[in-house]
Amino acid sequence: MAKADMLCSTARLVLNHGDTDSAVNRAYYAMFDAARAAFLVSDVQGTRTHDGMIRMFALHLVKNGPLLNENVKALNRAY
């Protein structure tokens, strides 16, 4: 989560400087790394690909797990 927090801070900084493309990129990777962190604290094995990670996140942590559907929707939109 530390990496996700850092990326989120970076996204805010570049957005404040008018660089929306970089802000979206950093925000997506913050979300991606937060999803990876969620896998680390659960008993779910993640994958290395972005598509696979989003699918596993949706299946194991949203559909059958503690997270809301809005989380995977936001991750998909950012991707």
C-alpha cells in the first residue's frame, strides 16, 4: 500500500500542474498496486498481467469478498 499511496500523491501533484495524462496513469497504477496489496493480505493468489489482476480482483475480492463493486468498476475504467 505504501507504493499505492506514493503513486496517488504523485497523481495529485501532476494533476495540479495540468498534466492530466500522467495523473491518470499514476492514479491507475495506484489502484493496481492497491489491488495487489489486497491480494497480499488475503488468501488469493494474484497474477502478473493487468487483465488477470482485474479479473481476479473482481472474482475473489468483490464478488466473493469484502470489497464493493464500485472498486472493480473504477479499476476497469482507469485501465
